[in-house]
Amino acid sequence: MTNIPFIPFVDGEKLLDWIALTDALAEGHLKPKAEIGDTFLYRDPDTLLSRAAWIDGMGMAVKSATVFPRNTAQGKPNINGGVSLYSDTDGTLEAIIDFHLVTKWKTAGDSLLAARRLARKDAKRILLVGAGTVAHSLHAAYSAAFPDATFTVWSRTRASAEAFVATLPDVSVESDLETAVRGAEIIGSATMTTAPLIKGAWLQAGQHLDLIGAYRPDMREVDDEALQRARLFVDSFDTTLGHIGEIKIPLEAGAITRDHVIADYYDLDAFTRRSDDEITICKNGGGAHLDLMTSRYILDQWRKSGA
């Protein structure tokens, strides 16, 4: 096992392109459907999460994340890990890739693929709901596909929003969420809320929403009316419908039906906007198959660079 590269964050990121990544994600969904599986190991208060995926014709990836909450008090990141990428031909290890590099580009690239297919092509006003790490990634991703757009950010705490715009001078702070939502054409929401923040009554014709934050069965970022007014899509049926509160709760309550969820990325022909006036929503559920597709793209770029 010689010449197996470790691809670190800084060196790897220099080689990547948001548009090319979303093209790679789209191509990945034309291959046979992924087999995925998650495992959790615990030692209070620490966690080891491993997410595995196998796509015939692409290979295998195991993304392992260690969550050590006590690291924060020591000035260390509390989430670390890596991605092991394996050959589809003979199962040999091809690369180890920085966990944070894969996670950043997978998460924002997932939503950018939806925005490229569902948002209006002439969209120029983008709202970021939440001012954390994912919001920074979304700003970079959306900027690649909508280069003439202006950005607004809203956060529960104005201080975090102001810290966000201090590093991104093309972003303005909006203190009133309703005003911000009504004035946007693309909305990327990445919060840790459990109670819906965005109301369907605020939505305007032609808007597109990417919902990233909710990942547990008790988490939601938009209310029932928002889902009911929109044409609703998900990145993966398998990782959203029965698992994430954004979709699971209204389905079980009868606020929406299964037929209301139109398509996931395995049906890209249906993953499209039909008119300039309709409202579209895509729920980003993630999944190890997207980590695999992103990792394969990263390794391909690494090899092309001669690194």
C-alpha cells in the first residue's frame, strides 16, 4: 500500500470548483443507486460515527467522524475525522481525504445542485438564514452559480451576523426575518432550530428555498404552509422521508402526502422548475453516497493536478 495520498483541506480545496462538483454529483446519480449504512459507537460523552456508501462503478467510501464535546474547552475542534476512499475494481484503498474538506463541499454542493436546477436563472437576491460555517460555504457555492447576486444574512443573534459580514463585505445584515424572506429570490437556511423559523405566508412567487439545517426527527426550519405552497423536492428519499422532521413530521400529521414530494436526485429529469412564478423547496438530507461522490471528485482533481 504505497503512494496512497492524504488530501488535506487547504491543498485539496485549491483544486475544486463548485460548478464542476455539482456536475459530478449529477453524473453520480446516473449510476446504480448507492448502498448506504451508518454505525454509531459511544463513550459518554464522545461519539464515533461512520457513514459508508458503495456505488457500483464508482467505488466505496467510509466517512468517520469523531465527536468529542470536551475539546471545545481545550480550544480544539470537537468534530474531526477522515474519509477513506476505495477502488470499485479491487477494493484497495485509493485515498484518505480530510473530513472537513469533504463535508464542506458535499453539504454546500448538495444544495447548489438543487438551486441550479430549481432557482430562477435570473435570481439576484440571496438570503442566508444562519451565520455559521455552512452559511460561509453556501455563500461561496451560490456565488459561483449566481455571480451577479447580492447577499443578505439573518441570524438569531445580530453579533454573529455582523461577524459574518465582517469577512464578506458583499453581504448585508437584515434584522427582521420576515422582511428578509419576502425580499429574497433564493433562500439558503442552515440553522439548528427545532421550531420552524420561516413561515409559508411570507413566501413570494418565484422563490427557491434550500433547507440544510434540520437533520434530526425533531428539527424543522419551515412550517407546514411553506411546504404546502411549494413544489417540494429532496436530495434523497432514503435520508429524508422517514428520518428528518422537516418532512417526517408533516407527513405523519397529514399536512402533506407522500405524492407532494416530487423527486430526488435519482430522477433528475423531474428535478426542474416549470415556471417563473412557482415556489420550490429542496430539503438537503445529506448521506454517505454524496460523501462518496464528492470524495471521488476531489481525488480526480488531485490526480489531474499531478499532486
